[in-house]
Amino acid sequence: MAKRSKLRLVLILIIVLALISIYTFIPGTLSISGKVYVHAIDQSLYTTLKNLKQSKENAPHLFPNDIQNASFKITEVTFPYFNLHSAYQKGSGSLEIIPTEKVDSTILAWEWKVATGFNPINRISTYFQLQRLKDSISNFTKNIASYVSQTQNTYGLQIESFRITDTLIATVSQDFVSIPTTEMICQLMERLQQELQLATIKNSGTTMLSQRQEGDKYTVMAGISVQVRPSSISGLQMKKINPSKLLTGIVQGGPASIQRGYLNLRNYILDRNIEEASIPYEIPLINRCTESDTSKWQTKICYPVY
């Protein structure tokens, strides 16, 4: 009897110590949180998260699906906050977009709070479930940071930046009363080559094109980088690009894709309040004069900026 009493006392003591440990180390309210740094502006991050809120299928690869009973979705949106909901976990979660002083640098912070209740078994279950949810949200925010940091995903083209020095450009231009065709532009490019030969000027061989519209008039300019000005009178117009930075992006496709590339790159510039240094231009990477299939065209869009 004495041994049984001692054993019973030991078991009771173990249970009491276990309960004390549970209530001590697993409080009535549990909170998990984290943050990631995103190489993008807050607007790009907000737009991406808002699209995911509207339809998770927009980018299913961003949501981890390998963690058991730890899936969640984005619900309400009130900038800069996004509410999170999980069918497997009680409590409330949120994402917060926090701008920083640096350009293209944003913090994506997240938090989840849940009441564990008085039942010790529920507390333990909630604790481990919350750890799985923590891994899931953490993986999601890392995926988002990687995705949004690539301008291909947010602006439709991979944007790169280069420094340029004083550049002398030999150009020819022509006005048209309607949208110039590829054949018309090719004739202008051929005229540029002829003028360079007449002026005996060596060039880089890379032709730049720019187009602008004023009312019903369309002006196309073709130019090539050169080292010296013509020594005699010629049909060339000389222009100069001052030292600045060059933002570029390559697009695939014909005129519609090229115009979309200009628009996307300009949106990138406007979103960051970047000052333009001179008119934008394009560099055909595929010879449009010999390749009639516009789906094979590749064009580098260039924006000189400060």
C-alpha cells in the first residue's frame, strides 16, 4: 500500500509539474512573427499581394503546400495591411508593408496571434500547429520577396541599369503622315548607312530608333554612335547624349510588344520619381528588314535617366 501511495504521489507530482510547465511555457496567447526585406517599391509589393488576394490561382507557386494543415489565404486588404485566414488555425494574422528610406527597399512583416485556451492538451496542440503555420507563412513571404524583386514579374521585362558617358550620335530623321511601316523604317536605316559612308565615318554598327507622334505627324529618327563629327557638310544630324544612367529592358515581339515595353519601363521610372535625361529609344536586336515574323523580333528598350 505504501509503495502504491508513493507511486500515486509521484504520478501526481509529474502531472502537476507537467501542467506547470505547459502553463508557464505556453501562455494563454501565442504570437508568431517575422519579416523579410524586399528589393522593390511598396507599390509593386502591394499590387502583387492584392492580386493574390483576388485569386490565389494567380501565382499558386508562391504558396507553400508541403506543410500539413498549415495553408492560409489573404482576405481583407487595407493598405498597408493584409489580413490572413487559415482554415486549420484559429486566431488572426496579418501582413504589413513597411517602406524604407532606400529606393527599391521595402519590408514585408507578418504576425499571427491566437488564444491557446485553458485546456492543456489544446495548448500543446495549438503550439505545434502554430509552428507549422509559422514555417508556411515564412516560406510564403520569402517566395513573395524573391518574386517581386524581379522586374520581369512586376513590369513585364527584366530592367537593368548602366552608366553611360558622353556619346555622339549621327542621325537621320523623316516625317510621315501615317504610322510608318517596317519597310519605311528600313529605308531610313539604309539612308543612315549611306550618309555614314559618304562622310567616311566609322560607327558602332548598332542602330538606334526613336519615334514620336505630334498630331497627325509621325517622326522617326535613326542613329548610330560615332567617334567624330563629319568633316564636311552631310545629311547627318549630330546629337549628343550627356553622361547619365541608362535603363534597359528587352522585349520579344512586334510593334504592340515594343509599345508595351516602353509603357512598362516608363511606369518603372514614374513609380520611382526618376528624372529622364533624354528621349527614349530602341535598339533592334534582330534584323527587322530580313525577318518578317514579328514574333521573333527582339528589341532593347532604352531610357536615359539621371
